[in-house]
Amino acid sequence: MNLYDACRFLENLELIPVHILDSESAVSEFISKYRIHPAQLLFSKSEIDYLLTSLNDSEFLLYEDPFHIKFLFGKCMDTPVAYGPYCTELLSTEEITILLSHLKIRDLSAEDLARQRSRYTVKPLQNVHYHLNILFSEVTGDTAIRNVRTYAPSQSSVVMDEPSDKKELRTQLVREHYTNEKRLMDAVKKGDFTEALDAWHFLHKAVSYTKIGHTLETARVSAGITRTLIRIGAVNAGLPAEINDRISGTSSMNITKARSIDSIYAEHERLIREYCDTIKTYHDNKFSSTVQSLIYLLENDYHKSLTLDELASELNISSSTLIHQFKKETGTTPMAYLNHIRATKAADLLRQTDTSVQEVAASVGILDSNYFVKCFRKEYDMTPSAYRKKFGAS
């Protein structure tokens, strides 16, 4: 395979541009195409020419511009090749705003830079290095691994250490993330949904313009991190472990089943709302951990066939102790509370749907129609059919 065909093959495979810089016109076209801002010091003919003369067959030169956009340069059979642009990290608009502020750049908007970066593939550096090595080996037959060194145009020399200003920027970004992670945990602890959602939006705002690199898998990883932060906030709020595990486990299953990034983000919001609502209720009612856990189970599993023994086993407590403690704190028994929830849910269905009474009963966890009518009459002083006739949509 010749160099041109190999470059086209790699470009089509990895979706990272490969340029053969073997003429002045090719160099000029390369500069014109990828120069976004004067801060990209490499993108002048003199700097590019200097870089190309610095190339040798045993190494690649890596250039990372101030916007964290990267290019890898190499020499294949005396022909200069540029692999890029590409990125190794996703940056949200908020992070880009911080970056531009740090660089003191005011003539380029965060939105414009975000759109520009979104055109470039996101890949780990080691993958890009590996692919270019394979390309050169295929063309030359030389299987030697070429090292990567970092190129600094402003000094017209090769450097190895990360510039101090870049380290400061990374530190600032880390601090910003930490601040919002803590804000998310504190908001969840207070049950403040609005504040928690705002903090989450900063941390995990969907980068809608990103075409490549932000996959379902990365979104699932992000969801796991968010879930951990929220769980910590819930622990700090004193939320019983049984409730914490139940909410978190349900969300984890929803994320696993999700088939789009949007549905994963929707699950983030649902999870934050459920945690905040549950914690707020927990704080308002001042129930014990056992009673709060049972209330949560009843309100979320009312549609299942539940027995007192099963509920007690779930909470690792005896049935008699559970009844005594629940009645002491709420004034009613667990099963009476369950029937109240079921009747309330059934009333909603009777008002809003045409579903048969038998199906309504089954949907709230009662398979015996006669028992359902008895429970419903106790709550509303009328039969389900009479309730629908009186309150149902005409």
C-alpha cells in the first residue's frame, strides 16, 4: 500500500484527517483549514516549516494548541505527514468559557469554539499514536515504534514538561468540578431539587454538538459517577440505607436498559428528583429509619403482592415489632397504610381511564375483586363503579 492510499484508509477508518504536507500548497491549505485563532502559534508558514524540518524517522511530534486540539506529525519515507486535528477530552461550554477566560481571549466565543471542537474525533492519545505507527509500518515495512515528543512553537523547540499555565488551568477546572460536585451532594442532602439539578447541569450538561466520542458507554460511566455523588448526599442526609440502595439500584437498571444518551440524561433528572423528594419527606416527617424505609417500600411496591412477613424480612425485623413501631409513629398499621395507597392509586385510574374495575384492582396489587371493593369502599365510602360514575371523565 502506498502512502496516499494508506492515509486515506486510516482517515476513513478512524475519522481523523491525515494530511501529506509535501508541497507549499499543501502546507498553506493545512494552515488555512485549521487555524481558528492567532493563539494557535503553530499555524503560520514559518512555524510549520520549522516543525517539518525538525521531523525525523524515529519519532512523532505532538502539538496541542491552547484549545486542547491536537495534531501528530511524522516523517514517512522523507514525506511529512500530519494526523489531526483530534481531541483527547470532551469540554462542555462551561469548561470552554473558563478556558477562554484563562487565556484572556475575548474575540472567540465559547459557543463557536465548542462547535469547532465538536467536529473533531475524540480519541485517547495512545490510540492515535498506535494508529499512526501502524500506518508508517505498513508503508515502510519498518516495525519500530516511534516515540512521541511534545512540540512548542513559541520556543521553536521540543519540550517534555507541561507548561505551568496549562497546569494552572487544569487545577482551576478540577476545583470548579469539585465545587459543583460538593454543591450537588449538599443540595441532595437538603432535598433541594432545583439546586441539585443546577449543579448536575454544570457537571454533566449534554454537549449536544458532539458527534463522536460521547457514546452510550461514556454516558453510563458519567451516570455511575453522578449516582455515587447523590448516594453520598443521601447518606449525609441520614436517608436509610434500604431506601438509598433501592433508589440507586432502580436507577442503575434504568441506565443499563437505556438505548440513547437523552434517555440517560432523563434518568439523571428523575433520579435527582426522587432522591430530593424522598429526603425532603424524610426530614419533614421525622420518622425512624425503619418506618421511613417501610413507607418507601409501600409507596413504590404497592402494585406487587406484598405480605407483612415479606416486608419485615426485607427490613430485617420481626413482624410484631414492625407493626408496633409503625403504628406508634403513623397511627395506623402497615397493611392499612398499604390499602390506603392502593385505593388512592385506584381512584386515580378510575377517574382518568376506562380500564375495567378488575384490571384496576390488579394494577394496584389486589387480585381478589371482592377484597378490592371492600378496601375501596372503606376509603371512599362507595364502590369503585359508583366512584367512576360520579368522578370519572365523561
